Amino acid sequence: MTVYVCGPEFESILCGIYDAWMSGKGHGNVRLEIRGANQDMELFSEYVDAADSREKAEKVLKAMEKRLSWDSFRKVYAAALSCEPGRADAIYRFLIEAFRLGREAADRLQEEAVYEVFRLSRRVYNESHCLTEFIRFSQVPGDMLISRIGPENDVLPLVSPHFADRMPGENWIICDENRRKAAVHPAGKSWFILHRELAREEGRKGEASPWQACLQAQGDEAAYQRLWKTFFNSVAIEERHNPVCQRTHLPLKYRRYMTEFQG
């Protein structure tokens, strides 16, 4: 067995798929693995590092565009944003079947490889949908809106267009604390993703980095947060308090970032 090790990003996964496919060793003799996924190395398996290359990624994308439907591409992209360590190999197995089945591949859920990518993408889209409802912004000095999230999956590329469409004239940042990166939207411009690791290096030793200064800034937002929590508590009906039902519609993992549940 030859294991092709690729990075966690979508483009890196495509490069791993290209190397595995073009190796000529047969689909049953190759497997993809995410670098740093803490999976145990297999005895008698050869591990090959799949180098990132824009050319390789574009070739896979062009093949998908030519032979697959838009729905299949959406599912593959969403599956690549999953937190599950086996996502790269799942996408590879899906493309094997999808190139065989053609544009109707996304509907063939009876195929194990197709269903696996469907399951991964559904989990990612579900979390993305929830966050568009549960994200809370706080205003800080400098006319900036800040939000912190801690999603299981890498959903920043999915939630950012939602807020860019609804707040095009605002300066806002959505910070993913789990992956130490953020979506940045300057007012009136396009949003982009920035890794906080790069911003931290810009700060001089002993001083707060630009990211830390921005996230720790305090304004008069605290007063509005108190008003919101007071309103939230005042409209609650004690006789209808149902924690089980509330957890069903609002899972606990989202509450640590929501204003009305803080403090």
C-alpha cells in the first residue's frame, strides 16, 4: 500500500488526489492521508509526500468541471472542509465513482463512496447554517465588528459570504479560534481569510500583536451587551423553561460565543 500524505487545505487534497491517480499503482493500492492527522503508520506501507502544486490542483479541478455536476463539486468542496481525518481518502474514493458515473454521481447514495462524501458535506453545511444564526458581533473602537467562533469544521469560507452579502458596508472580522485564522471584510470591499499566525509575527517582542490588540479592545459595547442580556432574560417565560428542548435547537457548543449566554 502506498499512502500519499497531503495538507489539510482543499488545494493540497487535490494535489494528493492527482499524485495517487497518476501513480499508475491502481486505486486499491493507494490511499490518501492528511498530514498531521495523528493516524498510526501502517507496517509495510510506503508513505509519499504529495507536494503542493497549483498546476496539479487545476488539472483535477478542470476534470471535475468537465465531467461532474455542480452539486458534486459542492459536496467535494464541503467535505474537504470537514474536521474528520479520513476526508481526503473519502474524496478520492468519491471521485473514482463519480468519474465513472458522470453527472448523476451525487444522486447515487447507494454507493458507499458517494454516501460518505454526502455525509461529510452535510455535517459541514449543517454547522455553517447554524453559525449564520448564532454568530454574535461586538463593536470595538475603530468602527470594527468582531466575532469569535470555535467550529468543529472549517466553515469560514461558507459563512463569510453570508455576512459579506448582509453587511457590505461594515468592517468586520470573524475569528476561528480553533484554527487561528479569520475572515476579514473591509467596508465596501471583498472579504479574505488571514491566518493569525502571520499577524502575530508582525508584533514586536513583548508587545501585543495587531490581532491581540483588536480582539482585546474594549468600547461601550459592554453596556449594549448588558441591555441585550436583560431583554433576553425578561422575555423568558419561567413556566415554559425547557432545557432539553433548548439544547435541541441551540446546542451547548455554540453558547460560549453568544452574548446572551455569557456571564
